[in-house]
Amino acid sequence: MNKEERNTFRKEMLGKLEEQWAKNNRPEDDLFYYHPSEDKIVLSHALFWVMTQNIKGKVGKEKYLLLLRQYQEEMLEAWLTESSDFKDLLHYCNVIYNTLPMILRGVYNFSIDKDARRLGAICVVAGGYGGDMKEEKANELLDDIDFYYNKVKCRKIEQMLPTLNKLVVAEQQSWMGSM
């Protein structure tokens, strides 16, 4: 499949997913609705991408997660290289990210499956933390995203993982308290 065919397929597939999501949700339900800038949305995706590198169990092998991670990596690469594909890839990432919590709840029981609960919590933490981060810190993290050995790397975000993981655990515990 060449690049043009792949892009057409993505638009069709994700267009249907986006349509379905829009039927059941308001614009305010978009996980990025309150993000003040496109850069903060990119940062949220970078946070999620780094935080999900070590997701274990059956959830870590799910196609929707692998697809989202693939698109996020492509989007970050397009963002770094200022590619014309960036806007479309960011849009695709947003569509999949928005539907991820619904997919997780439809497939897994959060009170039983800790890996699914963890992924859901990562989704909330990455989206919220990236959008709420102070501008100076956000810019520092975004400026650090670069290529290392032809792979996108986010070293400063990787260094933040212990703190981010504490937030994920707190989010998971709050869910368990409400179940």
C-alpha cells in the first residue's frame, strides 16, 4: 500500500470512528477540548506514547493501542520534521485517543483487569497533565523531543516517569474508590 492509499484508508476508517463518537458525545467531551494550544495536544500524545511503552498483559497487545502508538510516533516525527502530514496525523491520533476510554470500558472490566485500568488512567493523566502543564515546562519537554538513532525519543519525559506513574496510581485508586 503506497502512502496515498494508506492516507485514504486512514481517512475513511477514522472518519467512521469519528462520526460514531460525535453521535454519542458533545464537543466538550473531547479529551483535548480544553487544551490551550496545539503544542499542548502534541505534548499530551508524547506523554501517553512514553508512558505506554511498557504496558503489559493482553491490553498491551491490543490493536487499537498499537495503532494509536504507531500514529503517535508518526505524528511526532511529522511534528519534528514539519511535514505536511502532521495535521492529519495529529487528527487521527486525537480521534483514536478520544475513543480509547470507550473501547477499554467496552472490552474490559476495570474492577478486574488492572492493566486496562492502568491504561485508562494513563490516558487521563497524559491528557490532563499535558494540557495543564505550565507553558515553560511544556516548551522544555517539547524542545527535548528529537531523533536518536533515527527513532523519536522524549528523554525528559522518560525522566518524569516516576512522577507520572504516581499520578497514574492515584487515578487508578480514585476509580477503585468509585466502583
